Amino acid sequence: MTRTLLLATAGMAVLTVANGAVAQPATTAPVQPTARASRTTVYEAGFFAQYAPRSALDMVQRVPGFSLDLGATQTQQGSVDVRGFAGTAGNVVINGARPSTKAETIDVTLSRIPAQQVIRVELGPGDLYGSDYAGKSQVLNVVLSQQSGIDGNVTASAKRWYSGFINTDIQGSALIRRGASTLNFSAGTGRNRQIEEGDDDLRVVSTGELLEHRRKHNSYFNKDPFVSAAWGVEHGSDKAFHLNARWQPSSFDLFQSNRVTPTGAPQHDDNLIQTYRDPVVELGGDVTRPLAKGALKFVALATRRKRNDVDQYIQHDGLLSNNAAVDGGFEQHVRAHRNETIGRVSWTRANLLGLSFEAGAEASYNTLLDSTDLFAIDENGQEERIDLPIANATVKEKRGEVYVNVGKTLSPSLRIDGGINYEFSNLRVSGDATANRTLKFLKPSLTVDWKLGGGWHSQLSIRRTVAQLNFYDFISFGDLSVKRVTGSNADLQPQRSWEYHATIEHPILVDGLFKLDVGHDQVSLLQDQILIVDDRGNAFSGPGNLGTGKRDFASLTLDAPLGGLWSGLRAKLTGTLQRTRVEDPISHNQRKWSGYWPAWQWDFTVRRDTGRMSYGFELNDNQRFTFYRTDEFDTNMNRGPYMTAFVEYRPTPRLAVNFSVDNALDTHAARDRILFRPDRAHPISVFDEFRDRDRHPSFQITLKQSFGGATGTRVAAKGQ
């Protein structure tokens, strides 16, 4: 189910200013907003000059009251996945259309578009951009120039951690336009090393007795170098062709040093080593042609992922400084291929018997081939296999969907959109377990968009959604960082939701925004953790379906220009209150949902832009949240508000130097695990493992250089 982090999109007053290069620092106050279109709010490129953006992403992040939705969803186990092509829609389109990609999220796509190529951005209701966006209160359309020329940007950064290590990263992009044809290339090193230290304490709950203390140092190193390219030919909204490709040979390395001090026993040093090699390649494209006074669009997408992961937990008989020897441990190997192929066809017409109309069909073929091997290693280095319920399996899903969506503008202030999707799929699991089932769903939706007058705008939406299954939930695996095994479930089904959402918003202080989102979600077969018993009587906590889950939420956005107090000052506050309930499968009492569903969270940002300088800070916090396994309560939390801050100086119109500090308040993170042995249904022993982690403040310098830029007045791409 889509994690509705609050703060969805918003619109406000219109801005129109003279055309010009957006890289120039502001030297005068921003132009006041004026009306341009009845259903959209328009921000010309000149509005963003005060922020000196280097990419389209920089501009999108500065749209008043708008929060970027990446189009990803969160399952109750915390994994991220989306269903089909429509599930990645997000809330941003480019020249009125969405990119044909899933592996590359919209923020990455926007980051490789030079700001010089953006003519304007338009904020409007989702129905303007097709059925994928119907029901979204606001969608942002980034309109690009058709002026021939070359534009690009390069970003280089260096970040110093408390240990003295300096992480470096560089990436760049270039956009070449000739007439209706556009080529976009980008590449980057994707280096992100993070360092932390902390302590663990393991105690007996009933007595408080300390059983073990651990002092840990962790080094995480994500290396996600990438190369991507996109080619587009656009002669109009109904005459377009796009082709895009991305290659990302991702890797992840963790090294943990762990000094263990058992109560009443000698100290010893352990190590956790994780070596993951997970490359991704994607090829996608679309073709749009005119047909019967409408537009016929074909989309094709193929994503291929490999996974070659090795986890090692190495135990020693003493301290490494005393030449301790290895006396046991664990090792796990995961090898997998995860493939997805999607084809889609749709026909849209702006006026069919007085209605906007869209109909289409989508087919997808998803596969997972996985092999997992878990071993215990004795003091002599001999491996003994640990049997898992489902360690080797092949999962195949064939899915089809047809849909119709219609809309009607009843008056200048009232519009209704409705649609119905019919989905059918066949899922097969083979290997250590077998399953074969066919699923069918009707997914209706209805949206009412109403301008109440006096600047007030509201929207009410009702829709039924079906979650995407995480195919790795069909595979058992060990988590050596917490010394536990998660079971698998070949009978897992996707949860279904009825979502009732409402939005009301109003401009404040000219180009600021008040926005309130409220909603109720009714979820059947909620995906969570259940007790799984294998054929040999071994019990595991693993993914499964519970009963009916309910969620109520209210999210507030206040985005206010405060130039009347201090020129260039702006503040934004977002916050959410939510309540989730479901019956626990062990205690049968009502509890919260597992995963990142905190009862409250907030974010406060202050920024000032003046001439060649910008500076500001961001504070955020959320309530602790818990994963409810059948053998533990795993609670995660921050031990105070988290703060970042920055100062940016622009010595020239094309160069920006940014200094930033991360974790400025030295906020610790914590994890509290209540462990039930053997499980919560039959607890013989209960332990409390409390983990504290500190990454300390880190300091970064970033250089952002733009280049290129055609001269003369830029004009929008045709059809926009």
C-alpha cells in the first residue's frame, strides 16, 4: 500500500515573469503572482532565479508547497516495490508525459535535466495528465525549451566524517537539442560511504541483568556508479518518440568490528562482513501517434536485476590484538535474477461526446530465480548447512490489466473523474515449495475536484488499490546482523485497500500555501508477519496476511514567504498525525501496523536567498515505530530532532559552492528489540537488546557548475 508520507502536492498563486537564464542570482524581489490559467499555477523560469538552480530537480524542490512523490510504495516489512507501470507515476511529468522508466526514479530523471532547459513549471490537478495521475490533488509539469543548443551541469562533492575519512562523489549530465530531437546523457560515480559507532546491551527483562555488552564500529559503502541516456523526438503531444536506457552496477560493502563483553566471561572480537553485488540494467521507450482525434501511445519496458550477496559473521576466541583465532560463525550466499517486462497501450481523447476519455491495457511478466544457502561454521572452519523452509525457488507472475477513465468539467469550478480497472494475474511458485493461483480484481476510482471560491481548492477521491507482492517474501533468508531467520510464505497474497482521501488548500501571503490532507484507508489481508511452521515443526516469523487493517491520517503543509520580516526569507512546516490498527496474530489484540507508520512526524525548513548567498536549516522528527514479528518487537527511533544546515555562495552565475553539515545536533539513533524465545506465543525467556548508534556531525562541500545555454528567447516544446 502506498505510504502516504504526508505532505503531498499543492498549488497556489500564479507567477509570470520575463524569460531569462535561471542560473542568474536574484538581484530584486520576486515578481508577484498573476493569473495565467484556470486550472494550473504557472511558475516561469525567472521565478527560480533567486535560488540559482542547476537542474530541474532544484527547481521542483523550490515550488511553493509542493512535495515530490517518487511513486514508490512501502510494504509492511519495509521493502519498496510498485505494481506495474502505473504504480511508478509519482507526481511530476515532463512536457506533459511521464518517462518510460521504473529503475530510475523521477528525482534522478529531473537531476540530469539542466535548469537552463526549463521554460516553466505548471502545477495542476492530476486529471490533466491521464489516468495514472487521476486522484492526485496536484501534479507538476516541467516544460522544456525547444531552443537548439547544448546545456549541462557537473556536481562534485567531498564529505568528511568524524573518523577523518572523506567521501568523494561526482556526476554530470548534458542535454543536446536539435530541432525536435533531444539527447540526454548522464553518468556518476555514486559513492556514498557512511561511518557510525555505538553500543549494544543485552539484558534479561524480568531481572534487568546485563548478559552482554558490545562496542561496535560500522562502515557502510554504497557504490552505485551509473550511465544513462535518453533520446526523444517530440513534434507535439500526439507525435512523439522516446527511448531511454540505464546501467547501474551497484555494490554494497559493510564491515563491522564488534568487541563483545559477556558478563563473567572474557572479551572477544567479532566481525560482520557484507559483500553485495547487485547490477541493474533497464531499457524503455514509448511511441505516441494521432488516432481518431486522439493520441495512441505504446510503452515498452524491460528491467533486469541480478543479486550476488554474501554475508559473513566471524567469531573469535579472544581479542584480535592478542592474535585471537576464528572459532565459528555463520555465512550466507544469495544468488538471484529478478526480471520485469512490461507492455502498455492507451488511447486518449480530450473531447469524446463532451468527456475526456482514456482507455488502455497493460501486460507484464515478472520472474524471480533465487538460491539461498545458509551455513553454520564450527571452530575448525567446517560448514554445516542450516535448512531453510524455502531456500531455492522460482516465482513467475503473468499479469494483465484493462482500464477506462472518463472525466467531465461540469463548470469552471467543478470537475468529476471516474474510472475502473480490471486486473487478472497468475502466480506460480516452484522449487522447495509449490503454489499456483489466479487472482482477479476490480479497481474503481472516483475523484471530485472543486474550487470553492475565495481562493479555496478542494479534492475528494475514492479508489481501490492492490499492493505489489515482494517476490523475495517467497524466499527464506538469514539476517546475520541480528542473528535471526525470516521464514517464507508461498501462499502470500497482495493486500487490497479502499482509500478515502480529501484535500483542501488555500494560498497564503501571496505565493505561500495552506494545505490539509485527511484520509481513511481500509485494508483487507494486510501484509505483515505471521508464525510459519515448516514440515519439520520448526517455527519462523515470516510474511503473511492478517485481517482488516485501518488507517486514519491528517497531514498539514504550511509554506510561507516571510520577506516582510526579512527579505528572501521562507519557512515551510509539514506534519502528520496518523492512527493504524490491526489485530495481532499472536495476542489477538489491536495494535499498530508494522513498519514505518509513526503516529506523528514533522519537518520544519527555513531558508533565506539574497543576492549571491543562500543559507538555511531543516529540522525533523518522528515517533518511534515497530516491526511486530512473532518472536520479537523491533522498535526504531531517533533520540531527538535531526538537523541539517547549509550555506551556498555563487561567485559567478554558473558556479555555486555549497557548504553543509549533516546531523548538526549529533542526534543518536536507537533500536530496541524485545526478544521472545522461542516466540511470543510460547515465551520461555524474554530479553531486551538496546542498540545506540551515532554518526556524529559530518561536513560537506559541493561544487555545482553549469555550462552551455543557447542565446535568445527560449520557447516551450510543441504541444505544451
